Amino acid sequence: MVDRVAPALLFALLLVLHGQLWFGRGSVQDVAQITAELNAKKLANQAARVDNQRLAAEVRDLREGLEMVEEKARLELGMVKANEIFVQMSK
């Protein structure tokens, strides 16, 4: 009787560990899902980093000179200086 209890307990423990490996917290599926989420967040962070660099360069340009301000005003607001003629061409 005692000879059968130890292997039965070890087999039951093996089944529990396999169950945790395949279906529990930290399972193969769970790790794959978390890895996919991590990769998606890394891509989003990279896109945000590029946007931040672009905005930082634009802020730097705005602080350093009025040329950027004038260019933005001309393009976005249609600014025209005194004694200038505005010509709009369409394709």
C-alpha cells in the first residue's frame, strides 16, 4: 500500500504542475499574449517618441526665430505682408 502512495502523489503533483504550465497564471498562452501586448506597446512608444522629437524640433524652431512663425502664418492663416500680392494657383 505504501509503495503505491508515493508514486501516486508524485503523479498527481506532475498533473498539477502541467495544468499550471498550460492553463494557469504564467502559462504558455498567457506569456504569448503578454509578449504580443508588449510588442504593441513598444511600437506605440516608438511612434510617440518620433512625434515628440518632431514637436521638440518645431518648438526649438519657434523659440529661435520668427521665420518659422511667419511661414506658419503664411501657410495656415494666409498672411500677406504690406505691398505683397497674394496669388493662389490650383492644379
